[in-house]
Amino acid sequence: MRSRRKQAIKTPVSFITRWIRKILGVLSPPAILAYKGYSNGKQVYVQGHVLFDRALKESQAGDKKRKNFLAMISRYLGKSIANIEVEISFYDIRQKAITDEQGMFKSSFNITEVKDGWHPIRFRVAGGLAYNEEIASSSEVLVANSSSEYIIVSDIDDTVLVSHATKVLRKLRLILLKNSKTRLPFNGVARLYEALQLGKNKATNNPLFYVSSSEWNLYDFLEDFFEVRGIPKGPMKLQELKTSLWKIIFSGGGTHNHKKESIAHLLITFPNQKFILIGDSGQKDAEIYTSIAKEYPGRIEFIYIRDVNKTKKNKKISSATAGLSETELVIVKDSYEAAEHAYQNNLIAHQIKKD
């Protein structure tokens, strides 16, 4: 382990970064960050990261801005570890995966006779790292209900979580000075998603997936936020991990192509089910979702787009969605309007009233 540490501080930038880690008190042993996986009942898909100096600290509603700032900074100070062998245990199945240059490992494997719902999965470092203590972590795998009516895929920033993603300074202020206990969801989101999950008969369990332009650095923050706000949990598809303090400024940016790739993968993984896609007009959700609907005709039943900028981008959205024939795209002002449409179209069992 020492040799790896010495290699990590050869450049002035990495030396400064390590010095910042030391000042913040986030120098920590290797850790596995394990993410929620998913399965169509035949194949399981899981992934995670192995990192140095990734100190996870639980947030409290009363935390001061300084503590929130340091906690968020620490999420971008972890150092990825390549070529680590990770053993994956799912009931009596054992699989192994190797981390790439970003410290990420991915694995898929076949299963039989596993009931629908959430199931435990365990990860441990099995080779490639000299460390005296066991390095392990656990998570869950969602085996999707074969009788579900729909699979629901939602964006997160400015769809579930108030983020101001298109306004850099406001976005950074929220990211750096607030935490998972103090960040706000959009009104009615939790009840809308719970109703969509239950379906028209309140007896279904429609799987929920979340696809976001946020990085894997924010996974623990998002998981805690969803739990605190009572938003139904689901596997997440986030952007590539950033292991540079300076890149926090560009959090949530990029081309957003990974959203399309992630949804396409889900469409292939669940070939017999129709989808509902939920996003906002702040970035390119309407264009991405429309493109997917055209490439997979008959698979996307509804697209809900929350209008972040009122009518500012409606012309652009209308242009991008021209030619849709088998998918209905609905522009809504809030979750309640989306819920009203969903109720009228027999997607949910009851109307959702405003507080």
C-alpha cells in the first residue's frame, strides 16, 4: 500500500490534493463504494468503486455551512484504485471483477429462481491490494417484478431535487453549502412516484430507476436524500466518478449522452415492458427521451417533462419531439399536473392533492 501512496504524490497537484485531504481529515483506508444493482430475473447487473481517502460522514439537518462544504469537498478527494479484484457474493453465487483506471468494477451474471423484490449482495476486496483488514461492503439488487405494468425512469436534478442545474452559481451554492437533510425536493414528487410505483391497482410494484448527470461522487448524498424525503428508492445510473477537487465546478455537466445509453440498456434488459420517462426542460431530457422513443418505437408510453423555464424552451422541445407517433410527451408545470394526467390515463389509482 505504501508504494501506491508514494506514486500518488509525485506531481505538485497530487501533493497539494493530498495535503488538502490531510487538512480535512479524510485520509482513510481503502473502501468499496457499492451501488444498488438490478436484474430482470435472469441476469444481475452490479457495479461500484474502490477508492482511497473516501471518508463518508453522515449529515445532520443542523450542520453548519462550513461542515457541509467540507463534507462535499471530501467526496471529490477520493483516489481511485485500479486492478483490484473484487469478489461479489449473491446468495450462493460468487463472481469476481477487476477495477478499471477509474477504480470502477462492473459485473453481470446469470441467476435462476430468485423472487421479485430487493435482495442483499456483498462485495469484498479479494486481491491486488496489500491491507491487513478485510475491505468489504454491501448493497441491494432489485429483481424487477415480471408482472409490472411499467418501468419508470426519472432524471434527478431539477426533476426530483431542486438543483438550478442551468445556473452555475446557484447550483454550486446548493451543492457546497447544503446537505442531504436540507436540500429540497419538488413538491409532490414523493407521492407521485409512490403512486406510479403502485400503479393503477395499488397492487403492482413498478420498478423505478434514476438516471442523472450527477457524478458517482454524489451517490451517498442522493441515497440519503431519497430516504429522508420519502422518495421511493431505485438503482441509479450516474456519470463517471470525478477524482479531482477542481472538477466539482463542472458537476452535472457534459453531453448527457450517458442518459441515453443508460436508458437504452434498460430497454434491452427489460424487452417485454413499456416505459415511462420523467425529466425536465432545464437541460436536454426532452430531446434525449424523444430520440430514444423514436429508436425504440412502441416501448415508451409516456414522457413527462417538467417545464423549468416556463415557455422559454417550448419551441425547442416542440421541434425536437416532432414525429412522435407512439409516445405521448406531456409538458407539466409540477408533480401535481403530472399526477392528474397519470390518473386520467389510468396509470395511478388515485388523484394527488396539493398540501
